[in-house]
Amino acid sequence: MSTIDSALKTEIVKAFQQLFDFELSVDSFSLQPTRKEFEGTHTLVVFPYLKQTRKSPEESGKMIGEYLKESSDLVADYNVVKGFLNLSVAESAWIGVLNEIAQNENFGDFPARGQKVMVEFSSPNTNKPLHLGHLRNNFLGDAVSRILEANGFEVMKVNLVNDRGIHICKSMLAYQLFGAGETPESSGVKGDHLIGKYYVRFDQEYKREIEGLVHQGMEAEEAKKQAPLMLQAQEMLKKWEDGDEEVVALWKKMNGWVFDGFDASYQTMGIDFDKIYYESDTYLLGKDIIEEGLGSEVFFKKEDGSVWVDLTKEKLDEKLVLRGDGTSVYITQDMGTCDLKHQDFPFEKSVYVVGNEQDYHFKVLFSIMKKLGRDYADGLYHLSYGMVDLPSGKMKSREGTVVDADDLMQEMFDTAEKQTRELGKIEGLTEDEAQELYRTLGLGALKYFLLKVDPKKRMLFNPQESIEFQGNTGPFIQYTHARISAILRRAKGLDVSTKFDPAKITSLLPKELELIHKLTEYTKTVDLAAEEYSPALIAQYVYELAKTYNGFYQDVPIFNEDNKEAVKFRVALSQSVARLIRKSMLLLGIHVPERM
RNA sequence: GGUUCCAUAGCUCAACUGGAUAGAGCAACUGCCUUCUAAGCAGUAGGUUCCAGGUUCGAGUCCUGGUGGAAUCACCA
């Protein structure tokens, strides 16, 4: 909340005391932004308080407005439309606020709150390269981490890599059978893409075998189980679990290729982690928790020896937590990993950035941890995000209808280069600077596109037209920053200081006021974005900020102005906007250029 | 079939958690570069917020019932 917001609310509370002898609690109400067609910036809706005021809506509004205007320097004027009390804040207050923002490099930074939060995201399988869906996951996880950090949390970013299991064996088997010793070096193919090729190859050959068996008269379901390739893959998984030297060596070699490929992708994306967990290390965890849960009667054993948890009271059914043969299922190791994570980093909150197809799984997991009495269980949070659809429908990696992450990023860079050249904006840039600019713009466009949508919602990606450089886009905001940078360079050249004297600024233009108002909303936006785990709120805010600035830029001359104090004031205003654009964009993991 | 989520302009998305005449971008059309970067600005047009009820001063938002779509309900991960 901005200082003006809270100061206004304090005054309103006083008004209710004085006028109606009513104790209004500061947290019980909020001020709405005044609609453009009315005078003012803040609006109090008086309908809810008519019982206390015992007056008509209009009269109540007038009484409160009049009181505020008389008793507070903050409120310059008011008007009442129906039950809406619109307040105009004094220009001197806005000017004072801008002065604070402009002089304080750290405006909007939150103090450390001494709380730890772990954010798990990315979590790829090592059998195929990253695709568009992973990009949404990675950008979300990265941005949420930055937002939480900005809110004063100590953040630990972790990646839980799924590097074992039957699907990995499928790639390994296909490689063994058809790979002919191919390597990333020999083929010139990036490691993760090379492995992905064999994962697809497995599926093709496997389907062929099934067809053959069905042709011979076998039931389809049975054929899926009996296909030699599937049996071989299962055999390989057993060998892996038994530590068979040859299989483990192959696994290590192929995983190494994938990790090299992932590292390159992460670097291009500008994403990193504080800690990486591997499922090959954690997949046996959780069995001791089974014992513990049986002891405390949270779990129960069926006749065949399998272990279950009864979550019917939570409307989640009965759920298996250990197989009859004593081997783990997915949730077994997730329980164990949950404890491990808390042991490694005693968090207050732990966020799982995982698609909404796993909503049920996380409800179950969190319920179990609560039943087991984990004191951190209330801090577990599933950041459930929607899938990214293509115009053709859902992406399916096995059917090759995926948008590859590396390809897409490269396309973005190419498009950025093409646009930049067409606009003739590379003059004065060295080749290196130009290349860096293309990456900044291309990645900015992509990240912004994926982050501006509410994470919870499913979204559509149309490769033909989705990524624009005009309108509500990353480059639009980056452009605004570059524009302001040019202003600031010029100010420096002209030796114009950004230290203005608030007392000498006697009036504000509407565009100036609107812009300062936007600046003050930064803090509450960052706060809300953390609370909601929603980078989309930041994206929307920074878009509005940039748009508002462009309106100001169009209408108000900065250097072509006789009043020297006004020049300083406008430069300071521009500088503050640039700074908050940069900060906001950085919360999304997007860099902004000095020129473009 | 059970459970959960979704449905807003031609398209992609907003709507500050129940507030005023539902807003942006893209696409279409019209203006604005001899002045700080036109990747910009200003304007026109575009809506039965899926349908039907209900709750109240007030509903895109909450409740009920439909319709349409998605996910999930594995001794898969």
C-alpha cells in the first residue's frame, strides 16, 4: 500500500469516529481507483456503511468528503456520485511522494522478514528436450522466486530432476538397439535432442510390435504388455535398480548428454537453481514414513501387504502409498522428498510449480503430510498452472506436436533481429551489442507473453501470431525504458539534475499526476503478486506504467520548457518510471535495454 | 459415471476479490514524425460476460440447475 493510500484510510477512519461515532477498522475496507470519467483518484464506496451513517448515500458521502477536505491537507477536493465518494489528493502530496521515490534508489524494496521459502520448478524428465510447456513452468518458477525474494523472503530455488524410471529406459533401450554408437559430438545434435530422438524411436518401434501382435490375434491390452520392447525396457529398469554395471554406465553416459543439453537451454533462458535434486537419489525415500504412518495409524495395511491411507473424509478416497511387494509408488518418494527438503532448508513455505493435471496428487500429498503431523504442512503450496495449448490442441511429445523450447527461443531471437534491422535501429551498435539486444528482446517477448496470463488459466499459443512486438508485449515495455534512457542521457549531457525542489513545483499536469499515481502502486502490486503467486499482476502493472508514461511523453515536453524546475521535475519523474520499469521487469526475469 | 477447473469483443487476455457506463492488445478503419526514439500517441467500430433462475442497495464475480470444454479418478510418473 502506498503512503497516500494508508494516509487517506487513516483520515477516513477518523472521519467515521468524529461524524458517526463508529470505529471503522483500517483493514476492513479498501479504496478503489476512481474511474476515468470522474474527478479524483481514490474512491470510497459508502453503501456498506449506511447503517452507521443513518443518512442517504449521497449525504453520507458529502459529510465524509467535507470532513476530509476541512480536516486534512491531503484531500484537496471531493465529489459524490450516487454512493461513491471520489477524492482528489492535493498536488503537493503527489509532488512530495515523487520526491521520496526519486531520491530513494531502494523505493519499493521490502525488509527481510526472516522467513524461508523453497520454490521447486522445472523438474524435467531426462528422456526428451524441453518444450513450450516447460518454458511456462520455468518462467513462472523463476519469476515467483524473484517476487518472493523482493517481498523479503529468503528463497531457495530447487529443481527435482526425474532422471530414472521406465521412460528413461525406453530411450536407453532404443539407443542401444538403433543408436549405432551415435553421440552428440558425432551427430552434431544437442544431447537432450539426441535422447529425445530415441524416445520417439522407441515409441514407433513399440507401436509396430503391438500392431504385429494384434494382427496375430492378441488383444490390444495384452499386446501392450507382451511387446518384446516393453519387456526389455522393464528388464533394463530392474537391472538399473540392481546396479548392473553396463546399464548404469549407459544411463550415466546418456544422462550426461541430456544434462549438458539442459544446461545450455537454462543458460539461454537465463534461469538457474540453488540446488538440484535427482530422483535417482530420492526414489527410495519415504519407506520409513510408511512405517511411521502405520505406527501412528495414519496408514493401514491390506491383506496383500499393500499400504493405504484413508482420505475419504477429505473427499479424496483411499490412496495407495506402498505396493504389496513393498516397492514405492510416486507418492511414497514425494513424502520422503518433502521431509528431505524441509531438513535441507527449514522453510515456512514450500511452493511446487507443477501443472494443474496434478491437482489431485498434491491435495493427497499435502493431506497426508498434515495427517502425519508435519508442522510445516500448512506452508505447502501447489502453484497449479494451466497447460499451454496450440491451435491444433494439446501438445503431445510422442506425437511430435510439440513446440521445442530451443527452437522457439531461436525463432524469437531471429524475429527480434529482423524487426530491429527493419526499423533501422542497429546504428551505433557493435555486432556484440546487437546480438545481445536481439536476445534481450526475443527472450523478453517470450517471457512476457507467457507470464502476462494468470498462471492458473490454460492459455493458447499460436506460433504464427502469438509473439508480437507491438502493444501489450515485452518489447513495448522495453522500448519505453530505452526511450526514457535516451531522455536521461540527454539530461546528463545538459547537466540537468534530478534533484528538484518540491516547494517550487506549484502545479501538476493531469498526465504527471496520473504517472505519479501509477508509481505509488508498485509496492502493493509486488505485495499482492507474492500473496497470489502471480507474476501476471506484475506484468499488467508494468504495462500500465509504460503505457501511462508514453501518454505523458507524447503530451508533455521535457526539455522544451522554460521553467527550469519543471524540467528537473520531469526528468526525475522519468527516471523514477525507468527505475520501476526495470525493477518490475526484473521480477519477471526480463532485462531492459538502454537503447533499441 | 464421481470429483475438480474453465466459459468475457472476430482472436488473445484484463476487470484491484461484490461496486459506477465490463477494459487493453491484435486484426479493421481514421488522424499524428521539420521538435526529447512512430517497437509510439490519439480516435472510430466491435458485448445478451454460455443459458435459466436465485441472493441484495448493487452480480462477469456468490448460490442452484442446465449446456459446452478440459483435467483427474493406475499397485504410471
